[in-house]
Amino acid sequence: MSENAKLPPLPTGTFSERAVAWSKKNLFDGWFNTLLTLGALAFILWLVPPLFNWAVVNATLTPTIEGCAEVTGACWGFVNANLRLILFGTYPYEEQWRPVLAMIVLIAIICGSLGAVKYPGLRKWIIPMWVVGVPVIGVLMWGGVLGLTYVQNSYWGGLPLTLILSSIGVIFAFPLGLLLALGRQSNMPAIKTVSVVYIEVIRGVPLITVLFMASVMFPLFLPTGVTIDKLLRAQIGIILFTAAYLAEVFRGGLQAVPRGQFEAGDSLALSYWQSMRLIILPQALRLVIPPTVNSFISMFKDTTLVVIIGLFDFLGTVKLALRSDPAWTKYYVEGYAFAAAIFFLICFSMAKYSAYLEKELRKGERR
Amino acid sequence: MTVATETTTGAVPPPSKEDVITVSKMNKWYGNFHVLKDIDLTVRKGERIVICGPSGSGKSTLIRTMNRLETYQSGEVYVDGILLGDDVKNIEAVRREVCMVFQHFNLFPHMTVLENLTLAPIWVRKMPKKEANDLAMHYLERVRIAEQAHKYPGQLSGGQQQRVAIARSLCMQPKIMLFDEPTSALDPEMVKEVLDVMVELAKEGMTMLCVTHEMGFAKEVADRVIFMDAGQIVEMAGPQEFFDNPKSDRTKLFLSQILSH
């Protein structure tokens, strides 16, 4: 209670006395605040008990349609019964340990990379981790070697697909966005024009269009016989799209770094790339952590759009499960609530990490 | 400090091998605005030059052309025998020998003082880290701030920051140092600590060009004082002559304004 700490007399007395004092100060401070407090209380009483009854008290986990028919609350049995379909899509049932392992590897690499802020010793391992980890994930998912049966990527789906699309998306969109942002500020007219046109065109169309073009239009321009994998096309579409948004975020950061920093770098005879890498970008990127994470969260959720070109991401597999048996279809609320909870969990973690990162990077620099 | 008699004449010294900066017939425009008009200036090795003038007179712009922070449209600028034009290699070669101290310090806020100092030696001079650290500590001691080596610039006072900025430049072991109003952004009580460091540098024979309104500093160390107005060099003389017997009316007016308080 930091509010309490600011009170001139230090809080004394029993717990209940202090609680009353705290409420008076924070909840019933004048007629308007009293009104707001009572209003909020009424809203909570109206919303929470029925929700709790539905989601917990009257709910069931029994993974059968009959079990669900008996209860008045949520049918988590739908999720329970279809969990592996929702999580892994149409990936062969017997082989689903492979996406599990791939996810563990992916999450370990991500945690290792993000942890480098706290443990600087990890920093030099970030690139090796990805260079080794991504092929390992590829081998696990595709197979075809080391005695693993080959699984075509059109069978991939669910959470692994969502996580792979978004993490590979981040890894490639970040440097591409950075180059575009620098290109847009370049003195060289050709580079500047290309960057501006790219950013404005890609930003100006919906992601669905980009994915659709990648899926339907793009193959028409390829010579017959040459095909590019559908998943790869979707991945490239997501990267290109996100990079355009990130480019503008980064440009904002570059513009916020004082001119004097560029001049100091120049006057110390640092080259353009040295100045950028050592002086400008560390400051610019730190300034734009919130909008960058905003873009990543947005991209993470946008990966659900790949469903329009026939890939089943995590939200797609929920729909797949709902359609798997007509009797399940009416439990769409439970299905979407489960998907929403998982999406929220991941997005909220990103937001918390971003807040942590900002705090950590600011340490020592302020008095 | 006494002033060598041969440089008090006010005339441009004759060209010699000792000339480290030669500016000839240099003009610069910002759009239609003629910022620098037919500038001719020769600086010899070890010379201390103070440039003053009203704001907008082009004095900062002039010294900023000497490490190519500003371009110019006609004329020539040679620094250390190298023509400063569009050639990036030339520009980088000049910047390795010429360092600039800025009005607002321009320290790198995300690095410690020590990291600020070692950055250029490590990346530009390719110096091993340990050697760069020793060099940095040496110069930090010289500007009397070694105990702050592991702090961030934001934790220092303005005067301390400017001394760090001077030490950062010295770590490049430059032949020429440019000072762009180094004390203008400082609180009055901090001006002296920075000027003291600059006076020491001057006495050690560093070639210095200094844009400043600190006339006491000019009197103490300058070999020549230049007065600029409206993009032109109006008057150039040894400090004694400049202060005691200015020729131009504009110089007289400027001096009366600046010395009256």
C-alpha cells in the first residue's frame, strides 16, 4: 500500500482500524468516489458469481457429450476430449510427442534468449542456440531422417504451428524492419524510395490480402513445376507484413535519439554501421520497447489468419474440434474461451517481459 | 600566458608545412541563406584560436565544417593535409585526427563513463580493451574525474560531463581539438572547472579552435582571436590587439556588449 506510506502519521492501531482508515482514504473519499466504489462493487457482484458458477461450480471435465448434457455450467469436457486435436491439429496421433518436444526446444531457446538480459553470460549463446535449435525443431516436425517418419507440413497445426509461425516471424521481421527503418532515413534516394514504397504498400493492405496473394496469386507467377511450400509462403507473408509495421516503430525510435548522439559518433570517426550498432540503436530500440512488443503481440494473434489459406493454427484447430462431431458444435463458447485463455496467457507474458525489460535496461542510468 | 609576438600581427600566417587547417574561399548556404561567406583561414600546428561573435554569425558552422559535420558548397577545406570533400575515406581519416567537444556534451547515456571513453579507441583505433581502459583512466585522471569511471553520464553534473567529453576526445589522441561553446550549457559555478582543463590542454601545445564567449580564456591562452558576424570573418588579431585596439565598429560594439557584464 504505497498510498498508506505517504500518509503523514504512520499507520498505527489494529489491522481492522488500519483497514477502515485505508478504505476511507482510498474508497470513500467524497461522494463521487463513494458512488464509484459502490457502482464497481455492484458490477462485480452482478458479474463474478454467475461467471464463477458457470466456469467452475456447475462445470464438468467429463470428456463425453453425455457428461456435458447433465450439467448447466461449462462443458470443459469438450476441451478435455479434444485436447490433442486442439493442441496439435491433424499431426499424426502416434507422432504427437514430436511437436511436444519441438515446443519444449523452442520455448527453451526463447527463454534462454530472453534470459540473457538477466544473465549476460547467456548472450554469446543466443545465436548458436537458434542456429542449432531451429533445425532440430525442423527435424522433429518434418522427420524423414533418423528413423522419424516424414510428416508433411500440411498436417502441422495447433499450438506448435502458431508458435513456430510467430517466433520465426519475430526473428526475421525484426532485422528486416530495422533495415527498412534505416533505409527510409537513408541519404541514398534509391534505397529510400524502395523502403518507403515497401512500407507504404504493405502497410496499406490487410494481412489477409498478403496471405491470400502469397497463397493464390504468387504461384501463378512462378514457372510451372516450381512450387513454394504453402507454410513457407504464409511465413514469408507474415514476416513481410510485420516488418513494415516494425519499420515505422523503429523509425520513431531513431527520430527520438538526439542529433547530438549521431554527431558525437561521427566526430569520433566511427563508421555509419558502428555508430548505429553501438550508439544509436541501443538507445532507439530501448525507447520503442512498448510499441515493438505491441507489434509482436499483434502479429502473434494475426497468425490465426493463416486459416484462410487452409493452415490450422491454434484457433483453427479449435474450430476443427467443434466441427469434428455435430454434438460438440454447441460448446463453441468453451472452445473459444479455452483458446482465448491460452492466447491471453502468452500475450500477457510478452507484456510482462516487456515491462521487466524496460525496467532492467534503465537500471543504473538514473540516479 | 604570454603571447608569441609573431602571431599578434593579425595577418594570416604564411603557408608552411606546419599548417594543419587551411580554409580557402569557402562558402556555405542553407537554401537561400548564405551562412558562410568567402572564409579564408589558416591554422598552424599548436595554435590556439578563439572564435567569437553574435549568435547566428556562423562561428559554430565554421568549425563544424572542419570535421565535416557540415558540408560546404564552394571553396576548399584541408585538414591535416587531407581535402574534406565528399570522399568518405577522407572524412573518416580527418575525423580520426580531429575531435570535437560539444555544447551539450553528447555523451552516450547508455554507457558508463569508461565505456564512453574506450568506445572509439577500441572500434576506430582497434586498440585492445585493456590498453584502452588504461588510456581512458589516464585521461580521466587528467581531467580529475577518475573516481566517476563506472558511473553513467546521467549521474554526473554538467561540469563533470563536459570534462568526461574532453577526456573522451583526448582518448583518440587527436592532433586538433574543436570546442563548440563548451561552457555555454553549464551552470556558472561549473564553468571554471572546464576552462581549467582547457587551459592545461592549451599549455601542452594542443592545436585548438574554440568557439566561446569566455573572453578571459581568450586573453589567457589564445594566439589569435577571430570575430565573426553575418557569415564573415570580420576581424582576426592577437588577443592584446583584439581587445585593446579593435579595428571594426562591429567588433567594438560586440566587445562592449559582452564585456559590460
